[in-house]
Amino acid sequence: RPLVVAIDGPSGSGKSSVSKEVARRLRLAYLDTGAMYRALTWYCVTHGIELNDAAAVEQAARDLVLELSTSPQEDYVRVDGVDVTDAIREPAISSAVSAVATTLGARTELIRRQRELIEKHHRRMVVEGRDITTVVAPGAEVRMLLTASEEARLRRRGIQLGGTQDAEQLAAQVTHRDAKDSTVVNFTKAASGVVTLDSSDLDFDQTVNAALVIVTK
Ligand code: CDP
């Protein structure tokens, strides 16, 4: 029986950790589409591809030799056989990723790959990102928007990054990136049929449980 759980949300909403745990509990495959945009960004930066050059970024998306984990138990991302699991989380990639993600031709190619991966897993997968409920898998059995107040999101991302950043740096990484991203994908408001889960006042376990209630309803 197919069970695609589409989860969208902004940075710091707890999307990745919650999605992964939901996949574990339900024994579903897991796809972090953000990791794909990050991997493409790493590839462009490494190959000196101009991020404003839409045609070049689009070509890079087609050329990208990408392997990524589709299991919630494992975390690996490889580009051309090189392990980039940690490298794609570096601040330099975080600040460049929106430029790549707003290149429509590159999105088309990554969306095609995402749909292919969903099919490959017989449509039994938790898929998280920014445009999953609306573009990648609008026909998903479960569609959820995981939100949190800006304050909660900044706090979580700050903890995740080791608490070494000042408020201004964090805002630059989180709020500014969301603003850029939302020029092409709207993940700030739930589309029709999408359930909103606000995690501002919930801890991790409570958020996972609330998500599981939505899935099994
Ligand atoms: O770090 P965070 O969890 O907020 O982001 P991510 O899920 O790793 O995604 C990184 C970036 O990829 C986002 O800032 C977007 O620019 C882009 N992205 C996207 O455009 N569409 C998606 N479905 C997923 C990510």
C-alpha cells in the first residue's frame, strides 16, 4: 500500500529530525530533498560554476552524479563518489544554496530525480523539503507543513550549530535564506489539503507524536 508522507517547512522547524524519526517509526524510506540542493550547490562551488549563470547551473544539475541515503538509519551524500555528507552543511554552502535552488531549470531536474526515487521505493517514503506537498508529490497520502515561530526556529538552529554564532549571523543563515527561498517556493502557508503542525511549543518527542497522529488519522 502506498504511503507517501510529504513534509514541508522552513529552516529550523525541526523538519529533518522529525521526518527521519517518523520514517523510522513507520518503517518507511526517507528522502531529504534539501540535501540534493546542497549537493548540487557543493558541485557548482567546487567546479567554479557561476551561480548566476542559470544555463550552467541547470547543466550541472543534469551532470551531477549523486548518491544519497534513502534510509532513515543512515546519513550519507556522495557526489562523484566523494563523501560530502558534512561538507554540504558548511556555512559557505548554506549561504549559496538559495541561488542554486532559485534556478528553475535545476529545480526541474532535481524534482524529476525526487519523483524517480519515490517510485523506486514503491511510494512508501517520507519526503521532506520546501515544495513536496505542492510540487513534488501533491498526490501524497499525507501532506504536512511543519512550522515554528521565528524565535523558536532561530533558537533551534543556533543550538544545532553549536551555539557559537551571534544573533546576526544566525539570522543571516536562517531568516535571509527563507526569504530568498520563498521567492520560488511557498512554504510559509499551507496549501489546500495540507495540515499545519506548529512545533513552537513542542519538544522533539511531542512533535514526532503529533506528526504520527496526523499520519495515522
Ligand atoms: O538547513 P535547512 O534544513 O533549513 O535546509 P535544507 O532542507 O537542508 O535545504 C537547503 C536549501 O535547499 C533550502 O534553503 C532551499 O534553498 C533548498 N530547497 C528547496 O529549494 N526545495 C526543497 N524541496 C528543499 C530544499
